[in-house]
Amino acid sequence: MKQGIARVVRNRVRRVAIGGGLEIAQLLARSGLMTGARGCGAIFTLHHVRPRIPRAFDPNAHLEITPTFLEEAILALKRDGYRFVALEDLPESLVLNDARPVACFTLDDGYRNNLEYALPVFEQHGVPFTVFVTGGYVDRTHTLWWETLADMLSTASAFRFDFGSGTETMRAASAAEKQAVFDRVSTYVRRHDEAGAVGKLNALARAQGIDPLAITTGLTLDKAGLRSLLQSPLASLGAHTISHRALARLSDAEAQREMSESAACVEAIAGRWPATFAYPYGDRYAVSERDHRLAERLGFTAAVTTQPATLSTGTASNLHALPRISLNGHFQNRRHVSALASGIPFRLMAG
């Protein structure tokens, strides 16, 4: 547990360092330096968009931004000369003879607040956006394990979990202890049998009187909600698998089934096969080159990761492994949007 708490402290220090790095990147961008790092534009990742509710323990705070910050981000990009395009139109937009960089907005998982709070902001500013739909959330058969785990830990003083070698009891009284437990369980879910680990979490939650599927119902849009979203001409739906598992760790048949059945779910709602796809988690541990090939074979014109980078002139050579930049709840500052869009932070990280 001491190692877990030390990791929490390191993460807090890292967050401060990232904030400082973004401020430096913004200064470099305003000075007209490293302009080539901006490339052709950027695709932005969002999840929750809702008013901030202070919580004593909030391990998923990075996954939410406020409607006010979303508007500030759009205004910052407008000021910086970006043109807003739908993700499915990105391949065509990249070959146009237009010097202005592009900006695409994408929202993962299909949360209710995307309809209630994000849509009005996008409509006010005429900005197209894509919501990636997880089929198992739409039909209420799968759970959001990170939300379930956060709810369980919020009221716990200790947490018991079997990591594969017998049940362990971990202290979870303080915020730091809760975060250490959250990080350890999250790592286990991501590195082992994900479906089995989530099943264990769900069983523990039910034993504590927490219904994981009720969390799914409360947080995500059903078919009717997604159809309401599509009444806006600015909205489009993309596929995001059925169970939200890391595709790279699945067999060929399982990965293809997750992708194709998710697309079929979207088709049943939108009336057409989706043009776009988002890989769950989206990092290099969750997505493989095989998954890129599957996305192309299944007819998606564009597929996005969460690998942070701007769009380069070579983007068109692999439209099924597009990078995205997260609008992170820990960095809700208009200056940070311009810094991220400049591409300078990622150029500096690459050395």
C-alpha cells in the first residue's frame, strides 16, 4: 500500500509538471516558435461534459469537463484560425487546398450529459461532433467498471479484492489510500482477463448494495437518447465496441465481433453503417496493427486512438490509427487548449 500511495504522490507531482509544461508551450506558440508542430490540426477527445460537482474522492475527474470550458475551448480554436469538421469528413478535408488547420471533436462512450450539456454548446457555435457508442451500454448489458469502482471506494474504509492469488484487504480510509486501491485494481483490470476482473468487481458491488447496471443506465444514453442526439445535423455516431474491452488483448474473432456488432448497433439507431470507430482506451497497449487492419476491413473511413499528437501531412497514410488530444478535466484552461493544439508539448516530449 505504501508503494501505491507513493504512486499517487508522483502522479500529483506529474500533474503539476504537465501544467507548467503547457504554460511553456503556450508561450512558445504565442512567440511564433515551432509553428510546424501544429501540423494539419487536431482531433480532440472528450467524455463527460457536465457542471462540476465537488467530490471528496474523484478518480475519474480527468474524464469530465464543464460546458463552460467546452465553449472556451471552441472559442480558443476559433481565435487560432481552426476550421471545424466532422470526423467522418476529415479524410476529404485533409486533401483540400486550405491552409487553415482542422479541429474535430469526439466524445467517447455515449454519456447522457453529451445530449444535455455538450449538444447545446456545439449547436451554439455550429461545431460538428461525433459520439462513439458502446453497444453494451446502450442495451444495458455491460458496466462502466471505473465508475463502479469509484462508487464502491467513495464510502469504503477498506477494500477486499482477489488479484488471482487469494483475497487481499487494503486500507481505503483516506483519499490517498482510496486512490492507491483504485490504481491497483485498474491496473489489474487492464492487464489480466478484463471480462473476468469486471465480473468480480460487479459481484462485489452488488454485495455492497450497488447495482453496476443502474450506474450504466444513469450515465449513458439508450437508443431513444441517441436518436434525440441525432436530430441535430451537427451530431454523428461512431462505433466503440460492445464491451469496451482492450481489443489488442482479444482473439481475432473476438475483436472483429466487438467491432462489427458495435457498428451494427449504431446502424440500427442511425440508419446507416458508421463511418468512424474509436478503440477503447486507445493507447499502445490496447490497440494493435491488427486492429487497424480490422477497422479498415470493416469499412470505417477513420478510426481513432488516444495516442496524443496533432495531425501530420502523413496522416492520410493511416486513417485507421489517428491520434487524439484529450481535453482533460485537470487542465481546464483556455491557454492549455491552444498549447495542446499547437503540438509543441508532443514535439518536446518526443525530444
